[in-house]
Amino acid sequence: MFTNPLLREIALILALKLLLLWGLWWAFVREARVEADPARVETLLLGAPSQAEPRP
């Protein structure tokens, strides 16, 4: 499949890195859960409502 030794080495290293990242995620992050309050998320993303009075 890989006739070029450099290409084969790069593919092997990338596969090992992906396997390592997956292992780290599985060991430390898999069980983590974050509760998000929709109103708080809306305020953080859209900003607080303006308190200025409308112009006539």
C-alpha cells in the first residue's frame, strides 16, 4: 500500500498519535459531563439586554 518509506512512517506516527489521544480521552474525559443553563448560555453568547431607553 505505502511504497514510499517516508509516507509509511508518517502514517504510522499519525495512527499512533490518534490512538494515544483516544486513550487519553477515554481515561480522563469520557465521564466528564457539563450542565449548561440555557438562560446563562444565551446571556454569555448574546450579551446582556440593553438597559438604554429607546430614542423618540
